[in-house]
Amino acid sequence: MKISTFYFFPHKGKPVKLASTEEASQYLKKNGFVWLDFNDPTLEQLHPLIELFGIHPLSVEDCLDDNQIPKMDTFANYSFNLFNHFTYKNQMVAIEEIDIILGGNFLITVHGHLAENTEFFSNLDNFVAKQESEISRGPDYLMHVILDFIVDKKFEVIEQLQNEIDLAEETVINTPEKFKPEQLMHLRGCLVTLRKSLFYEREVLTKICRKDCPFISEKSIYYYRDVYDHLAKFFEFIEINREMIANLMELHLSMRSNQMALMSQQTNETVKRLTVITTIFMPLTLLSGIGGMSEWSMITGPENWKIAYPLFLLGMVFIAVINYLLLKWSHWIDQ
């Protein structure tokens, strides 16, 4: 269910839920700040922000565009920040855009555009509600709470990918015949997708930590540095796992090469045995063919066959033994 919520956070007291964007704009002059959370809005819903909050039309357009990279654009009265939320389901990585517009007394979040996991956004509202005391300090603290929640969810996705890589490693080592290289390449593609997003998000946090955003106070900078540390660790983690996948592919190819070499060696041994047998019995086959002809009895004489044939057979045995000894001497037969 697509629900957009609006709140006013006074510096002291409980937050007030607001009914519309127009009502939220009326609270800008009060002692506190407003939070407008849009879940999968239309252009008509975001268009009033241009006049009521002074949001540039390009920022409104960016909130509805697809396939953008994380970035931070600073305007006169606000900062436009784009981050990504990761989900991993059915072995597929999905990246969903979250736009955060930070001003001196307001925070506008836009998400849910083409989102596949709506549970994330309901969890976000519950998570923010538990940080009420922290959020009341200002919109920059609320932005940190949201980023902290997004980063925690990134870790869950990366941990799932790590488990699959570990499983692939066990398969390569223990049961290589069941290993599927295309699965490992799929994991590599997922890591590349995450790496691209983390690279630009880390750049955004770098700008925030060096105080390029005038709407983030000095005291809240320390919280953003913690978020930066997590992103830097995740980025390094992605690099390590990409290298691990490359090593697993090399290991798989090496094991396949060893298997093929072993099969080739077994084939060579079989051919060698057949060659030895053929070498020994080929002259015997020739002699037996000649001995079986009628000309043989004509040469020896019919009356001498009782002596000639046993001598002929002994001669064949002698020739076979001589062939065997010669092959053994020439190392054709293993010692």
C-alpha cells in the first residue's frame, strides 16, 4: 500500500502528524522541522514542492528518474542526496533509489519508485519512530538515522552473497562435478552492481564529512563519519569477494585440467597396454596364419606333422618371450 506521511518535529515535545504538503509548509516557521516522506509519488504529488519549499524542478525530476547513480547536489536552500537501497531475493540483486532532500528546517524523502520490496519502507518508519529523541535535534540527524538504516540493510545483502560464495567454494573443493561456473559468474555480476553503487555513495559521504554540505551541522558530522566507515568497509569487502571469485574460477579450471590430464594419462596407459599386446601377438598371428596353410604340410611333409607342429608352437612361444623381453628392456612395459 502506497502511503506518504508528513510529520512536524518540534525541538521539544512529541512529533505532530500532518495531513498534506500545504500544511507541512505552514509549519516551516515554527520552532522545529518537518519531514515529508513520499512513497512512490507521482509528478503531481511532488510538483507543489517547487513553490512551497523552493525545490528546483531538476530535483523533482531526479526523484522520478530511473537508473541514476548516487550523488549530492547542493542548491541555495537545500541539498539533494541520492542513495541506493539493496535487496537480494531469489538470487537477484535489486537496487532501489532513495532521494533525500535536506534543508535547514525540512527533510523530504522520496522512495518506492518501481520498488520490489515494500516491507523495507514500513520498517523504515518503525525504525525512525524508535529514534525520536535523536531525530528531534534536527533534520540532519534524521537524515543520518535513515542512512544508518539503509547501511544496515546493505550489510544483510552482502552477508547473503558471502554465504553463497562460501557455499560455492565448498562445492568447488568437495564436489567439483556439481559446481556450476555460471552461478559463480552470476555472483560476480551482483558484486559488480553493488560495487558501482557503493563507490559513488562513498564519494557522497566523503563530501559530507569534509563539510561540503552547509545543512549538516558540525556536531552531526561525527555520525556521518561512522556511516562512511561502514561504506568503506563494505566496498573493501566487495573487492575481496571479487578477488575470491576470480581465485575460485582459477581453482575450478585447475581442477578440471587435472581431471582431464588424469583421464588422458589413463587413456595413454590403456593404449600402451594394447600396443604391447599387439606387438607381441602380431608376429605370432603371422606365423599361425602361415602354419595353418596347406603349404606347410607340403614343406615338412605329411608324415612329419607330429614333430613339425609341436616345434612350430615352441618356436612361437620363444618368439613371444623374446618380444616381451625386448619390450621390457626398452621400458615399454613397467618394471
